[in-house]
Amino acid sequence: MIPQISLPLCTGCGACVEACPGEVFILENEKSRVALPEECIECGACEESCPVGAVSLVDPA
């Protein structure tokens, strides 16, 4: 599983950036972006922290 961000939903609050222990996310152009998907440990902290439900873990295949 890898994190995916719905850019239309993302408000750029940075909650996923702060919550992620693997430092997978960055803020870029006032939106969150998955910068290092290979560092994801599938803990779900990003999904839980997003107040608008813009982050989800998806199967990369």
C-alpha cells in the first residue's frame, strides 16, 4: 500500500506531513505531495490525521 492524495480535496493544512513517521509527505504549492512513497510503513496515520479525507492508502498495482 502507498499513500495517495486527492488534490481537489487537499487544503494544504500539513496534517499528513506532521503525522507521518516516515516523512513520506511534503508541502508543495500549498498542497501535500507524496515525495517518498517507498518510505511508507502503512501505519495509516496520514489517513487518520487528514481532516478532509484527502489521503488514502491504495494498492500500487
